[in-house]
Amino acid sequence: MTTALIVYGSTTGNTETLSSMIEKQLVSKGLKITCKNVTDTQADELKNYDIILLGCSTWGEEEIELQDDFIPFYDSLTNAPIKGKKIGVFGCGDSSYTYFCGAVDAIEDRVKETGGILIADGLKVDGDPDDARKEVLSWADEIADAA
Ligand SMILES: Cc1cc2nc3c(=O)[nH]c(=O)nc-3n(C[C@H](O)[C@H](O)[C@H](O)COP(=O)(O)O)c2cc1C
């Protein structure tokens, strides 16, 4: 059975909700999912899974800021065991900001630098994830197809 780890950082709960939606869809596709808050996750754990999904909201005004809890984990990705791993990145944001979901772009750049393989374009959700249900489920299906 294909295993996937979903790791998320979320301040007001939107990216956490998004993670649960992705988790349920992937479970329905037959994947074995572990979904964890980034505060409970060490970069070294990534080696135990076939697929890694990283979720982070975006903060800041003038420049891209990752969700606070995600910052130390992002820093540790440089030395994480993700070379050759299948990875997807997602997050919630607000398109009225200059860098809409900039955290997704920043994490994707870090994954590429570290040798991870992006298996889908980053999922950027504008506002409430429940309003983007179709887009979210279709992204999860793309991840499942690439498993
Ligand atoms: C002070 C502040 C700065 C923000 N900066 C950005 C930003 O630069 N880009 C963006 O896409 N969203 C930005 N947002 C919107 C949040 O990312 C959005 O509310 C998101 O749903 C929060 O997700 P979370 O609950 O998972 O943390 C900002 C929100 C606030 C309050």
C-alpha cells in the first residue's frame, strides 16, 4: 500500500481543513495517510513515506512569510531525506496580497533544490477551502494518480 505523509502549518485553521479534505480523498483512493501538524513533525520522518505533501499558509505584507510553525521545518528541509521523493505542496492564502500563496512557491523551490520530485503543480486555495472543494479533490486525485 502506498503511504503518504501530510504535514501542515496553519494559524487560523484553513490549511488544516484543507489537509483533512486532501487526506479523506486520498484515503478513498486507497492510500495509507498520516496527517500531522508541523509542530509534531521532524524532517527525518519523511524517509518513512512514499509520498510527502507539505501544506503551509502565507503571511507577511511586503515579502513572503511562511506560517510561523512551518519556518523551522522549512529550514530543516535542506538536509531532509527527500532526494528522489514524490512531493506535492499546497496552502491557503488570499489573492488580494501581492504574493498569493507565496509560501507554496517558496517550499516548491526548496524541494527542487533538495532533489525532491514535484508530482503536481502547487495547490493554492484562495480563502475558505470548502469553497474550493472541486479544485481540492481534483488536486488530490492527481496526487493519487502519480502515486
Ligand atoms: C497579516 C496577514 C498577512 C497575510 N499575507 C498573505 C500573503 O502575503 N499572501 C497570501 O496569499 N495570503 C496572505 N494572508 C492570508 C492568509 O494566508 C489566509 O488567511 C490563510 O487562509 C490562512 O491560512 P491558515 O489558517 O491555514 O493559517 C495574510 C493574512 C494576514 C492576516
